[in-house]
Amino acid sequence: MAMNHNKCINMKKIIYTLLLLGSFSILSCKDYLDIQPIHNLTDANAIKDPATAKAALGGVYASFQNDDWSGALYAAQASKSGLVRFIAAEYDMSYNQTSIGAVSWTAFYKSLNAANFAISGISKLPESVMSSTDKNLLTAEGRCLRAWVNANILWNYTHWWADDADPYGLLYRDEVVSLDNIRKARISVGESYKKIYEDLDFAITNLPDITTPRYVSKQFAKALKAKLLLYRGGYRNTSADLQAALGLVNDVLTNRPSTFAMEANLADVYANSWDSKENLFVRYLENDGTRSTKGGYYYTYYLSQIGGTTLPLPIGGVATAGLVAGYDWFSADPRWPVVTGPVRAGETWDNTMRYTFKKVARLGRYAGQIASPPDEKYAAYYFRFPELYLMKAELLARTGATPAQAIAPINEMRAKRVTPVLPALNPANTDQLMDMIFKEIVTETFLENGSEFFAALRFKTNGQPWIVALKNGKALEENKICRPIPDAEIVNNPLMEQNPDLK
């Protein structure tokens, strides 16, 4: 009896955590998000009109303002790729049910709960309060956000690479968590993709074109669906997925507002942060004195305090910025001195400079706070324009194009980058082509959104995935590509099944 009572208390704690997502500051730059975001289900916060509907969507965006949706996630994935060892358990894939690594299952499900709260409340509004057109528009935004959250859960905690019948798919939730629904089983991998694609297809039909990258749009929904298809299709070499992804990428490249475009100067991308016109979707932080906190430990502190190369260098030392693999081709790339550089340590008492990935670390927490004006624009670059060219090149290569045809989108991308000058690439054969595309993905997007990790899995060198080569021949354990479901979920949700080999 006591055990059941304790379980009930634990379950209530989980529900309470999911429902009370914390108080977030007011978001701006889009009229309806000038309202205080809401996301907890109470009588006071019920969605009853357009203002509260839009505030509920604001709550979803606000839930991304933490380390779990930026530096912690992307430092973990960069470590898993084998390029850095910022997080040893991620690099070694040595996590288990009680030691789950840096990425937060709870943070993802808080965001999912906020999305479900918004979608559910908006769908119940009567026609007298909101027209069906407006309701579809706001519902589409909520469903695109839910797809984004579920995509990240899929990529981090499921067998996303497996066939449809694999049972280790999402713990799929489409309603606000309560005591009545906390116990729930997983769905299959095929069902997981179907649910995400249904949300994205609705978003593609009903969302408008991008007007600001701080919010989801029709183009982002298409790009996210293309990325899901590419990651799985590239790993499994499934032609239908690859062809569908290529169609979506071509559509975005062709049918997009002119305001979404490449920057001529790469330095401007990071100087402008979330205001760069290259962004399709980016994590924005309100300028309310909390940017360094919400920017996350890894971007604001770890890279400048721990992860970089301490300066000045000893005799014979090399400023690797923490790379344990790939430094030779990273440092030879013209982008290297733009995306890396010396950054002051994050503590007030530590004047040490470290050579690190300045593009996301910026000036570091302390120097950024005291700069005039302060420099605390810690964006999380969920999708930038160059990825369209990178995806197109890879998709062409995987669907039968010649090396010259497949490298053309990357050369178009490089030509648009006036500073630094990026010379055209000319692969002599398919092996060279695939190596060039892989290295271009890594050098262009490293530490921004996890692209390097997924590329290291689906691209091969000498017959093995790049992740094996980057980790000096260490064999890839496929079941450990994903993370374990945390102990609290397994204990309190008896219908939940752990990922194989990760108990």
C-alpha cells in the first residue's frame, strides 16, 4: 500500500513538472507574442479567445529558452559524432537508464505538453470567437511546433533509423498530461513518422511563408520534413524517402520570399545572430536581462571556460578549439578563422583566453555581459539557408546524379559567400563527392543543430560510417545511437519499454 502511495506521489510530481513549465518572460517581435506566454492548464489560463490562443503558442516558443534546446543538446551530438569529446558519456555512448547524459527528456516533454495545450485549446474555440481560417492558421503553427519537438525526441530517444515495424518509436502524446493518461506505451517507428508527417503536412497546407525566422513557417515545415526523410532515407538508402526529400528541398529553394537568403559575409551571419536573413528557424532570447542564463551553460560558459584551447599556446601547441578529430580539414577551410577565435573565460576572476567556436560562444558569458552594448545573442540555429544547398547536393548524389551535378548546389552556395572566398569543389569520382559533401556539412553547421552527428552516421569512408573513423575505429553499436529512456519514466510509467542495450 505504501509503495502504491509513493508511486502516486512520484507520478503527481512528474505531472506537476510538466504542467508548471516555469514563468517565462514576454516574447516580442510578433504582435500576438507580446502577450505573456501561457502553458499551464488552469481555469485562469484557459484558452478562450484569440489573445489567449496566441499566448499559448508563445508558451511553446518560450519553452525553448534553455540549454536543453541549444548548447547542451548540440554539444552532446557533436561529442557523439566523435569530432569533440566535450561530454565523455556522449562520445563513448556509455549512458544508461540511470545515467542518461546531457540531454533532457523532461525538457522535450515540457515543450510537447505546451504544444498540446495550445493545440487542444485552440481547436475547442467556437466559430463565434475565432474564424475557421484563423483557427487553422494557429493550429498549424502549434502542430508544426509539435512536429519539431517530436522530431527531436525521435532523433534522440528512438530507433529513428529503423524500419516501420520496429517497436522502439515515440512515447507519443497528443494531449495535456494528467493522472488519467500518464501511463502510456510507445508506438512503432513507422507510426512515429506518420504522426509527425501528419502535423507537418497540415502545417505546410495552412502556414504562411516565412516573415521572421523566430517563428515556424511553411518553408520550415517543408525543410523539417525533408530533413526527417533524408536522415532516415540516407541511413537506410531508401529511394522513396530520398526522392520525396529532394522534392521538398527544391520547393523551398524555388518558392521562398526573397528576404530568406544567403549572407555574402559569413561573419555577418553570427554578428546578426537571430536577425540574420539566413535563418529559417532560430531560437530567440528576449532582451530582459536573462539572455546569458537562458542561453545555456555550454554556449555561454563551457566553450570559453573549459571546452576550448587555453591561450597562449605552449611551444608546439595547436589551437584545436577542442576538436579531437577532423582538425586538419577544419583548420584548412577558409571559414575556420571566422567561426573560431579567442574568447575570454566566463568567470569574473578568470582572465584566461581560450580558442573556441566563437560563432556560438560569442564573447563568453562575462565579457558578453560587460560589453557595450552587451553581446548576449546566443542563438540556436535550428535551420539556416546553406542547409538547403547541402541537403540538395547529398540528395542528388544519393539519387543517381553525376558528381558534377551533385556538387553544383554546394558550389552555388560557396559562390554566394563572398567573404571568405570559398573556391569551387571538383570531385573526380563518387567517393570524393561524398567526402566533400560530408565535410561541407560539418564545417558549415558544426555545433549549431546536430547535423554533423547524423551525417557521421549516414556517410561512409572506407566502407564504414564516418563516426567509426572519427573515433579511431571504434565499432558503432547501433542500439546506442539513441539515448536511454530515463529511470523516472520507466519507474512511473509501467507501459514504457526501455531501448535495447540501454538499461
